Amino acid sequence: MPQLESQIKLKSLLKNYFSNLNGPIAWCTSAGPAEILRALGFQVYFPENHGALLGASRTAQRYIPKAHQFGYHSDVCSYLTADIGAWLMGETPLTKAYGLPAIPKPDLIVFNTNQCREVADWFSYFGREFDCPVLGVYPPRHLEKVTKADIEHVSQQFQNLIDLGEKIIGKTMDMDQLKHVLDLSKTGTQLWQNVLETARQHPAPLTFFDSCILMAPIVILRGTSECVDFYNQLLVELKSRLKTGFAAVPNEKVRIYWEGMPIWGRLRSLSDLFAENGAAVVSSTYCNSWIFDDFNSRNPIDSMASAYTKIFINRGENAKLALVKKQLTDFAVDGVIFHDSKTCFNNTNSRFGLPQRVRDEMGIDTLAIDGDLNDLRFFSDGQSKTKIETFIEQLKEKKPLLL
């Protein structure tokens, strides 16, 4: 697929971001309250982004065994084990990519367990390594509905973060600045949603695999004008593709939804595999995780508490099903692939009957494949290729019957 100008710009955008991580620095989980940290005056670093980079660069396999030797079990999140293993070996792909000698030293570490409990262990480890304050946000988990009491519970924890951040930064947070940052986040997340929704067109102008790369700014630059500018430009390019009928997958014949984490070390090969078989992976729960509809600068703390508590990974099975069903309808999906990520239990949704419920309630075929976000020992290239190709052929055979 011809490269977008925005994809070229992304390289310089990321280089500028990493080059400016020069303190004061706060570490934060990817679905954590980065807006508060930016408004306080911190530069924000995201270890999960580093974990994904370790996977995408296929260096994770070098570091994961080191963390296992250090005492972390093979079932533990491979973002965690790759990241800690790289630290124990004194290496980072940021050196080759951006010239950083090491990951940035934090002045504050913040995590939100809306994603999983492992972030608490992961971030607390580095708190000990850097002798740095660590603050955890612990929202109610696996919610079917998010209540006022749930929001108040998280809002109070956000206020505790503000109090600690003010002590570390040495000044009171400017609420107008928080509102400004949150407005930028809201705009960025709306633009990101618009980007993803261009794939509702037939043929789709981009795929899940493209989005996994293009999502970097909404994670690490959320709440900045650079993020907004990037997605404005990207959206202009994608709208141009929509007008010309450009197809990310030439001869698109079936449309697939990817449920679960990416397999970072196989993004390119999987992208090629689907394209060669005329299948476009048009939507995913993963890339939609950074759409925060509830952000509202008129009520910043409570709206952030609501948005960060409502993320897909933190919802009950009925709420997850409703969200998936809407995506399958909106994007005219023919089949769903569930990625059973062996070290990411929290973001694996193939184990509690969701595939069967999708089939029963929507008549859409599903396939589960074994793999992992970073640890490629759990992924079989040959077996996965055979299963995916067979699944796509079945969808092609079935589709004419539905027309």
C-alpha cells in the first residue's frame, strides 16, 4: 500500500517526542490520566508504548527470558517481562531509533488498573529501581454499568494524584490548563475515531494493521496540539482516499474484526497474509480503546474518571458483547478473529463464551487463534496461516448466500 504522508511525518513526530523527555517526567499507563500529569507540567512517558516497541522490533524475545530468570513467571504479561528484561540487560530500542541512552528516569510513576493488575507490579518494580513515588488508581473492575458512585471513587483518587503531583512539581495545578489539555484530548480522540471510521467504507482505505502504527500519537501525545495536528492531516489524506475509492486491500472480498491485542512481532506478515487472501481487517476493540467520548472540560475530573473507567477492557461480558455487536454492524463485518493472547488474560475475550454469543446472536462466524502480544513462542506461523486462510475461504463461500 502506498505510504501516507502522515506515516512519514510520524517518524519525526516520535523522534521529537522522545528527544524532549527531559524532565520533570511522569510515567503513566496508556489508559491512565495523562491529562492531569501534562497539566501539572510533567513530560509523560508510557512504558506500554516501550513494550509494544520491543515487540514490533522483535527484540522482546531477547529480553523476556531474563525477566523469567529474575522470577517473573512465563504466564505474566510479556510487555512487563520484555520491559523489565531489557532494563536488567541495560538495553532499549530507543537507543537505535532515537539516540536515547536509556529509558527516561521518572520523578513520578502513575498506573491505573482499569487495564489489568499487572501494571501495579510492573510500575512498582520501577518505583523501587528508581526510588521514585508511585501512585496507583484502582477503579472498580468488570463493570456492566458505571455508576455515579464508581465515578466518585475514581475522581477522589485523581484528586489524590493532583495533590501528590503538586508536591513533586512544586506548584499548584492550574485548572484552566487542565481544561485546555482535556479539550485537546477530546479533540484528538474524536479525530482518531473519525480516522478509524473511514474503514466503514467499502473498500476500506486502511486496516487494523495500519491503525496499530498510526495510533501512537493518541497514546503518547494525547492532550497536545501535536496529536491534534497529526490526525487532522491524516484525516485529510484518508478522505482523499475515500473519494477515489482507494482500497487498502485490493480486491477486498471479506471484512474482518480483530478482537484482542495485536501480535506486534507479526504485524507485517499478518497484514500481508490477509491482503493476499482478499480480506480486510477493518475494525478492532484494541484501536478503539483510545476513544474517550466522556471527556468534558466543563467537569474535567469526573468526566475523566468516567471515561477511563468505561474502557472496553474494564467492562462486564454483557457490556463487551453490546460494544462488539455495534462494531460488527457499523463496519459490515463478515467474520471475527479472536486473538487468545497467552500472557494477556485481561484483554483476551475468547475464554468466557463471547465468540459463541457473537455467533448465536448475530450469525457471524468466529475464529480463535493462539498467540501473544510480545512472546512469539506462543504463536505458530504455520498453524495460524492455515487456520486464517481456511477461515477466510469459508467466509467467501458463505458471503454470496447472504447477499
